[in-house]
Amino acid sequence: ALKYLCYFVNHHHSQAQKMSINSEKRFPFVQGAVHVTRMVTDMLCLSGHEFTDSGATSDRVSKQSWWNLLDEENSIERIFCMAFLLLDTNFTETNASKNDFFRVIQETRLQMTYLLNLQPQTVDELWHSWIEMRASRPRHQMNVPAKSESINAVKEVEEDADTIDGDNEEKLETKELENRIAEYSTDQIETGEKERAESDLEDLQKYLPRLLTDSEILTQNHIAKLEAALPTSYQGYNWTLVFSTAKHGENMSRLYQLAKDYQATILVIKDVNGVIFGGFTPSKWRIEAEYFGTGESFLFSFKDAFNAYRWTEKNPYFMLANEDSIAMGGGGSFGLFLDEDLKGGTSGPCETYDNPCLASDEDFSSVVIELWSFILK
């Protein structure tokens, strides 16, 4: 739990500060992390008692539809972060008190179970499902497991109730849980639906970036998908517009001049056929004689459906920048290449990111190009 909590604080510093405030509107921060750790390890079949037989554990995990999640670096830490943020969301949006802690953590478990049952194959997909769900659906529309499953789960929670704030904490009753589940599918639909939808939209701003300048390209749906695809250390920030051809003109030198004060950025392009694509880079754009950057960079495209194309480790051709062009990816073709006049470029399969053509055509003309960076909320 301490390891996961340290990861959370390092990667979600702003939210961790808010959650750790000693207030009647907040649950005990450290104890909450302990319970979320237990919840996550149980759901992933990794709780302590499972390790008495490592072969049985491996067999059980491999039978789960989401087992590929655990192949990724820091996958459990990232899933913990998601569950901890979801717990905080459920806690604050229902105006819960400390006495409601076990009811809320059980609701969080039900929601995490629902998201895992969507069979995500990457942690990014899991994050995206959560963010997209909050962006597009009111809380009452979220599916939850059957009541019988919930009753079994709540018994596990009740057994641990005395580990937080002593024996005086109220334990969750099965009947209360059943009533709470029913509220998701009946009462919330029948009463105050409009108000709850508006509340969800306001609450969503805590987790989706706010664009500090209007975009000619990005909608809330685009932002939700890109936010979920970002490395966790770059999630939870507002986005500021560094450069736009609509605002600053089609000038490569101007792009470099404005980008020099920003480290990580998202390059977004819209071509003449309406396809939106681009790349994320954790290193600032600057003129260099050779390729530079890191393996956290990736290409993306919204052609047909959103896809992020990550480093294959076949070569280190992340970013290339000179006075008359910028590019991402190499080996075969440039994954993304922009001409000096910023009026177009090329996109083709490359070994660095194993991507297809990102644009509507390999030789594309752009309508607008934007470069975004990250600002603390």
C-alpha cells in the first residue's frame, strides 16, 4: 500500500494534496489507500493468500479477460491510481461522511468490476473506458454486477471494517447496499436526472483537462481519449495552446520559438479530409542534428477510431527537428512528417511506432496544426 501511495503522490500530486486534507468531507487518506490496495489486489487475483501457490495464481490470472494488463510496466500502480481517484469521486459527489466509507468503497469496487469486465487489453484502455464513461454517461446509467455478487463482496468489506478509525465505524449492511444499487437503475433516473447530469458534467472537469485557449480541432471526446492515452505523469493537467497555424501563421521558426519554453507537448493536425492525428512528445521541440526524445512518445490518429501507437523498441527514432521540417518515427517511412510551410506533409508505416498512415492519405494537406502543453490545475 505504501508503494502504491507513493506512486500516486508522485504522479497525481495535485489531486493527492486535495485528498489528504483533513476534513469531514474527506475519508482518511492513508487508510483509504490501504483499503484500495486490498480491493485492487483482490480484483486482480493477486491478494496475499493467492501466493501460497504461484502456479495456481498464474493459472487463475491467465484465465481473466484482462490478464494482458499485468504485462505492462507499473500496471498495478496505475490501476491503483485509477481506483483511488474513482473512490474520491464517489466520496465527494455523494457528499459522503467518514461513516459512509465502506458503502462508498463497495460502490467503487462494483464500478471497477464493471470496467474490468469490458475486457481492456491495456491500462490505457481501462483509463479511457473510465474517462469516456464519465464524459458521455450519467452515473445512473452505469451497469453494476448482480446483487448476489455484491452481497458476497460486501461481506469481505465488513470483515475489515474495524481497521479504519477504530471499532466505532459503522459497517455496511447488505440491505443498504442492495438499496444503493437499486438507486443506480431506478431512483436516479426518476428524480433529478437533469440536475445529476449537470453535476456529472461539472465533476468531469476535475479529471479531464481544461483547454486554457479555444481549439480549432479538439472536442471533449478527443480530449478524453488523448488524456487516457498519456503516461500517468502527464495526466491531470490543464492544456495550454503553445502554437497554432490559425493564430500564429504557417511558420516553422515561430513554432520553434514558442515551443522552447515547454517540455512535453501534444502535436495535433487536422487534414483537408477532416482526419485528426498527431503525436505526444515528452521532450521539447528543438533543432537537433540527430533523432532525440524518449520512449514515452507516441503517435495517434482518430481515423475510423482512436488509436495510439507506442514505441516498439526497434529503434530510437522518436523526434527529428531541423529548420525546414519536423518528424516523428523512422525506419521505413516517417510516421509523421511536416513540411517547412506547415501546409502539409507525409505519414506512413514506421518501425519506431509500428503505425499505419495516420492521415487520410500518405501525402496530406493540413487545415490547421496546434501544439499543446501542460499546466498545473
